Amino acid sequence: MFLRGGKKLFRTTMSGEKIYEGIFAVHKPQGVTSADVIRKLQHHFNPSDLFRPWLETERARRKRESNNQRRRRRTQQLDVKIGHGGTLDPLATGVLVTAVGKGTKQLQDFLLCTKTYETVVLFGAETDTYDVVGKVVKRAPYEHVTREAVEKALEQFRGKIMQRPPIFSALKVNGKKLYEYAREGKEPPIEIKERPVEVTDLRILEWYEPGTHEYKWPEEAPAEEKAAAEKLLAKADSLPAASAAGEADQTVSVKRKSPPADNADSEDATAEVKKQKVSAEGDAAPAPSEQTDAPDATKTTSTETQKDTSAQSQPEPQSQPPAVKITMTVSSGFYVRSLAHDLGKAVGSCGLMSSLIRSRQADFKLEPGQVLEYEDLDAGEEVWGPKVKKFLEEWEAKRVAKDSE
């Protein structure tokens, strides 16, 4: 296949078969990790007709390698090279950008792009993880929380702001993840600084009055865990804002936004399964090199000036709290969980993230015909094959056209 001007699409084998590579998006369902998606794609791609030319070419290339190169290879197993460009938690659904073959080299671009999310914030309680996956460590009155109050509070989260990562995140401090400190009830050895992010769109999509929705608080944390989490959360909420973007340099790497299962590698942001790692950020903070916003161009959403709810009376457990569905377009490094937590504080209550959908990442949108549905994989290559082929052809055509410009 050629474009005007003689630009060729795709590499070919010696026999002239096309080698399909590039980037496409998968609609990740809830309860499935990003790494699970990659493994499932690989399971179906390895024996497929669509990617047989890629495997044959890679096998021939390996045969030409020197003995030293072969020894350095971690495994002799030959799999289709697949990766993703930004982790989504098991709780989240939506666009998961995925790359095949040489497309994995371009995944870094998707860590720096803007993304659009939809989330539901449930008021009246907060958890150790800032979301419904965690356990409730504090409750607060919510009868006064109205749509108008939330609309007003959202104003402080628009534009260039400073945001502090949750204590339950995979940011590394002195080589140890924050969620590991939190689980042990220990404070990190250094202060977790706020960091610059940008919110270019932040709107209410739907308001849920008490009794009109099915969102619920998770279970209460045991007394010992609750006491430790309350101490850490209280200190985090009272910390002053970072004075400069460059101060948030204690982070070594970013892999996920939610705490992992104890026995899982579920949120490992792999750009190539078992081979090459790419820093993913989904709802995570950027590495220092990604922080380009000048500190004097930011405003703070520090909770030090927000109303302290720790001493307020507990709400009636029988009554249901209000909730709100919000859409936002944000920069790299934005934590949706932190927004839910901080919004609860801003309206004089507590808040937690009850659901999360990534509806857009770069040019990939969660729309029919623009993403591969996860269930298509189990339907067989006759179903997913033409769709993946179409997506890769469209990606390659755009890439070649861009190079021509």
C-alpha cells in the first residue's frame, strides 16, 4: 500500500506480506488490570494470521543476532511486542492506548498528552485510598452539600493548580512506594510536595440527590488501620503548598494511581510485556522532567484553608449522601482521586471517587468504531482481526502523512 508521493505504508516480509505495527486503543472494562489487557492481546495475537508476518520477521532477525546478543536476551520465547501508554486501574474503564511492534517506541508521547475523564464523587466519607476501593477512615456531615455549593467549589480547581498526590500511590520516596509507607502506618521520610497540573475543562454532568443513585461507601477500616490512616491523612491535608515545581523531585518513578493487590503486578506500566518498561501515569503524577508549568503561574488547592471536618458529628448511617458526576480534561500527572478528596474538603464534608472513565487520551476517544472492544478478543480473529487491521492502517496513514508534512 502506498500514499501519494510514493510513501509506503508498513514494512513487508521477503515474500511481500505486510507487517502490521502501530498504535490503537482498547476499551478496558472494569475489574481488569492494564497488564491483563496486554496479556490477553498477546494471547490472541501470537497465534493469529494478522501478526504471523511480524513474528516471522522477528524470528529471522533473532537468528542473525550474535551469541552475545542472544545471551543477553531474558527469554527465548517469541511474543508479539505489545505495550500500553498509560495505566488504568482495575476500577477504571475506558481508553487504553496500546502499541504493537515498533509502535511501542512512540508510547512515551501518550504519557505527556491531555486526557479526559468522567468520575462520580460521593460525599460524606473518605477512604485511605481516596476512592471506593479503599476503606472508610472518616465520615462527615453532608446534608448541606448542594449542586450550587459544588459548582462554586469547582472554580478553585480550574486552570493551572497545585495538587498533592494521595498517600496511597506508587510514587517512590527513597526507593519505597508511598502506599507501602501507608500500609505500615508510617510517615514518608520526606514531605510529599504538591505539583503543578492543569485543568482545561471541569464541569458537572449530573447531580444525584440523596436516594436517587446506587453509589455507596465501602466498608469501614478496622480501628488500628483507621487510626494510622487518619493520622497520615490529617497531616497530608494540613501540609502547605509546594513553593516551586522543582521541589517535587523526590519521585523516582510513577506506575499506578491506586494501591495494588498484595500479590499482583497488575498495574505495572509495561511498554513491552516481560521486556521493556514505560512509565505510565493514567491518574498519576508526572516525573520531574514532565513538569513544565512555572510555579508563579499556578494557584494552590491546598486544603490548609479548607474547613476541617475531623471534629464534626457523624452523619446518620441510614441516610444516603449526594453524589456528582464530573467531566474534566487534564494534563499529565493529574490525580482524579485527589480531586474527589479535595472537593469533599472544599464543600465542608468528605469525598471519595466512586467510578472513573477515561473517555479520551490524545486523539483516541471512547466512541463506537474508534476502540477495540475487549470482548471482541474472545469472539475470535474473524471479529477482532479486521478491526485491529483497520485501526493500524489508519494510524500508519496518519503517521506517514505527518512525516510528509
